[in-house]
Amino acid sequence: VGALAAGASQTVSVDVGKRPQGSYTVSAVVDPKGTVVEQDDSNNSRAGASKLVVSQSPGPDLQVTGIATNPDNPAA
């Protein structure tokens, strides 16, 4: 994200990839090295009010309905 005017905001989308089950804090930090001259640096980071919760997805809903062999009478 490039420079923003005073009071402006920017929406950013990110791909966090696969994560183990759990609750994760989502946060953002801008200008971590303090290279931009500002009157107030206290608003350069924020953590989301709610956690990102990663849970196990349900397994496949598979059912065996029959078994067939080819040929009909296989021999080992």
C-alpha cells in the first residue's frame, strides 16, 4: 500500500495459507521503522477485535455401496 492521506484507510486482502487448528490474532503494522514523519505514531498498529478461528473441516461423506472384482473369480 502506498502513502495515505490523513484520515484515509485502505482495505488489504491477504492469503494466510494453511494453518493448524486454533485461534489467531489478526493484526497489522504500518511504518514499523518510523520512516514516515507523523504527528501521532500511536495509531500505526492494530489487532482485530475478534480472533481468526481455524477449525478442522468435516471429513468426506463417503459410503461403500458395493464391491466388485475383475475377473469375477480372481486367483492369486
